Amino acid sequence: MRLHLGGHLSWYDPQKRSWLELPLSQPVALIELVRQLELPVEEIAISAVNGHAVSLEEVRVSDGDRVELYPPIGGGGGLCHRAVRHKSNP
């Protein structure tokens, strides 16, 4: 399984890698894998398996899967607010 630690999540890997290769002998709950890797669950905002958004608590991953984890993304609040307001109120 390939695991991507987006943003600052790579800081929690002892080697600070953003991509990890993790062999899995059997399917495992993603939430359990996150805990085994000692990643802070509360800092994961987006999780995807094979390009599809998933819930950490509900999905199981297997050896051939590509898993991506991302923290919350911030910044640019003023621009985002104007863009959203403009889109809903042309």
C-alpha cells in the first residue's frame, strides 16, 4: 500500500517522508493503521483511497491501495469568502 502524508503530516514520520510504502498481509481498518503509525487523528481532515474520499473510521485498506491523508488547509480566508459570496450572489 502506498500512503501519502500531505501537508505537515509528514512531520510525524521519523524520516519525514511524504510517501510511504507499507506492505499489508491482509486488509486493515484505515483508522487502525493511522493509530499504529502514531498519526494524530484530529489533524486529518481529508482521507482518500484510490482517489475516492473516505471516512477514516469506515474504510478498510489493502496492499494494492493508494491512500492519501491531508490536514485541514487554511489561509486566504478573505479571498475565499468573497469567492463564495460572489458565487451564491452574482
